[in-house]
Amino acid sequence: MTQPTRDPRLVVEVLSEALPYIQRFTGKTVVVKYGGNAMTEDTLIDSFARDMVLMKEVGINPVVVHGGGPQIGDLLTKLKIESRFVNGMRVTDSETMDVVEMVLGGLVNKGIVNLINQCGGKAIGLTGKDGSQIRARKLKVEHQTPEMTAPEIIDIGHVGEVEHISTDLIEMLAERDFIPVIAPIGVDAKGNSYNINADLVAGKVAEALGAEKLMLLTNVAGLMNAEGEVLTGLTTAQVDALIADGTIHGGMLPKIRCALDAVKGGVASAHIIDGRVPHATLLEIFTNAGVGTLITDAERHGNDAG
Ligand SMILES: Nc1ncnc2c1ncn2[C@@H]1O[C@H](COP(=O)(O)OP(=O)(O)O)[C@@H](O)[C@H]1O
Ligand SMILES: CC(=O)N[C@@H](CCC(=O)OP(=O)(O)O)C(=O)O
């Protein structure tokens, strides 16, 4: 790979500016959720892989949880199977579950692993079935339209929620300098597979690991208000109001819910980040610039999440 020529003084200056952040985050765990919508351009995927390797090289432990919704959708279309969503969750019958497992556990997972390894990292790809690390149960979904007087519970098939995350495997890999790359497929005690929204898995993994940061990479500049302006920082109470008035909808719903749960569960900060910006994760960690929406539990942290 040919690198563009840069002023060496500038490079040294940038490295020096990053020093306090490197010192602050070294030894800490950062869970990065890499959404399928952020995986569209080859150069961006490459910059993401390089960022994971750089983090690891400076002593941070990145753990990648990936999505792949659009990639699942593409294969379903080719197979002439219809995609349907309720509350941002894919309705998953047995046939769809097979496709989800093939795309997430195979194509997408191994694609990310391969890229990280190409950039000089040591990535290992896993699903929640490996070591039974993501124990799941069937998700009960409440659905209500404005016309309905009360919500109804509907069956959306093999969609799961996280019951328990075992961290042994992830910690063992991280200690041996591997970067774990996890596909959001869970398993129950009977061996049934569940399709779980990747944001929800990332949030629970971050909580279970006691991570310093949860970064959710997506295809928007951050969480937006009704006027389309990015909200750079907000508290749990503000988020509740935006959900209630419908400003937060679709795929942003599980994302924001998991970010809230993660900060309530002890993760210092959660960030919704624009994955279309090259090196978005490094910009978040190593600079003051900020590239999206920061969610903290104001009662616990005040404004010190960084
Ligand atoms: N208030 C909001 N602010 C920003 N995006 C929103 C909001 N409400 C809904 N969205 C939608 O959520 C999408 C991101 O979720 P999703 O499509 O599941 O992405 P990913 O694949 O990255 O998880 C955005 O592309 C946007 O269309
Ligand atoms: C239950 C459910 O909806 N699961 C998701 C899992 C993948 C995912 O979450 O991918 P993104 O992060 O790219 O949206 C799905 O089937 O699309």
C-alpha cells in the first residue's frame, strides 16, 4: 500500500497530541459496533480495520461486534425471500435464520477478520455460539400503531435478546493480543439459534466486559432531532423524550436503547458515530473533535466522559 507523503513535523505533532489520550485509554476495553450500513465503501472498511489494529498497538483492547443488516437483505433478495421489520427488528422465520447465520457468521464476519489481519492485526471471528458466549432467549415484541388502543405481543420468529454474556473467551483472546470479532447470533440452552440486533449485543458485551467506551458506528452523523440537527451530547432523560415523540425511530431505536442501557450498566460513555467518516473511531478516542453523539449517565458521570 503506497502512503501519501506528509510533512514529518505534522505527523510528530499529531502523535504528540495523541499522547494523553493513549495514556488515558491504554489497558482499557473499547467495544466497537460496526454496522452493516457503515460497511459500504472498501476504503472505509480498510480504514476501520487499520483503526482497530492501531488501537491494539497502543495498548487499547478493541472488541468488534458487527452487524450486516443490508448484507442479509441483499442475499434474501437474491433468494426471493421478503425482508420485514418490526420496531427495527428483522422478522426471522427458520429460512431467514439460515440466511442470517450464513451472512453474519460467514461472509461478513470472515470479511472483517481478513481485513484486520491484512492490516497486520490478529483477529479471530466468533459468533455467540462459540463457547456459548451469547446466551439468548426469544424476544417478546410489543407492537402498537396509533389506531390501536393497547399494544399487542407479536411473534417475530427466531429473534433473540441477550440473557447472558460469558466474557472468558473474549478476555482470553484479548490477553493474547487477538482482536475478537463477534457476530450477533445467540444460542439458548437447547441449542436454538437466535438472530439478535447487533447494537443490543454490543451494548451487553460492553457492560459484561466493564468497557470504557461503547462506539456504535452507523451511516448518519449522529442522533438527530426533529430538525435534522445532530445532538452532540445528551442525557438519558432527553433520549426518553425523543423516543416518546417519535423523533427516534427505526434502526436508531435499538441503537439508542442499548447505548442507554450500557451507560446505566456501568460503561463510562456510549457514542453514536458516523462510520462514513474515515478513521471515525480514532477521531473519537484520540482527539477532542467529537464525531457524533455522546451518551452518558449524567447522574453518575457529570460531563467527564471525554
Ligand atoms: N433521530 C434519528 N437520528 C438519526 N438517525 C435516525 C433517527 N431516527 C431514525 N434514524 C435512522 O436510523 C438509521 C441507523 O440505524 P440502522 O439502519 O439500523 O443502522 P446500522 O446498520 O448502522 O445499525 C439511520 O440511517 C436513520 O435512517
Ligand atoms: C433482529 C435483527 O434485526 N437482527 C439484525 C442483525 C444484523 C444487524 O443488527 O445489522 P446492522 O447493525 O447492520 O443493522 C438483522 O437481521 O438485520
